[in-house]
Amino acid sequence: MTKFRSLKGIANNLADSFISPTNLDFVHLVGSLYPEDAKLIKINLLKETITPGELKKSCKNILSYYKKWFVEEIKKLDISLEDLEDVTLKISSHGSYFTCNVLIKAKNKEYSAKSLQSYS
């Protein structure tokens, strides 16, 4: 069971990198949304789905990239995709401030992390 504790670190890395300067394509896409639509963006990483729906086409490559990265990370821990129940990211934007909350559910436990980022 100790390998599953490492999911907290993966959640932290995912939250940090998803809204980091290394993922500026996504940040710019969110910035182009109507303010109301940018208040909450929800991503199911396992299913590669995103809401609001108008981001789906623009974010297809971003979602595929992060899912591939995530799968590689859990393989290093000898965790199977079948062990995971959910991997959800909730991103909110308030002008130049972004938050990303990541929740990973595995084996009836939750591992979460939150990251804050500011762009000016």
C-alpha cells in the first residue's frame, strides 16, 4: 500500500505543471475563454475529457500528453490503471491567477494537491 502514497506526489507534480509556464498553450487557451467559462475547467485525465466543451478540440494534444506522462509515472510505481478510480483536475482562472486542484482516487483512497500560479 505504500506505493499508493506516492500518488500524492504525482498529484502535486500534475497540479504544478498543468498551470506552469511550461504549459503556456493551455494557459493562453483558458485566457481566451469568456470569464464565466474560465471560472471552472474540469478535466478527467483518464477519459481525456474536458469541460467546457469548446476546449476539447484545442486541448486534445495537451490532454494526451499529460495522460501519457501520468501513465508513465504510475508504471514506475508499479501501479496499474485498473487500480485507479478517477483522476480529476479542476482549474479555475480569475484574471491572471490560476489554481489547479488534482484529485486521484485509487483503492478507495483519495490523494490530492493544489497549485497556484500568477501571470502578469
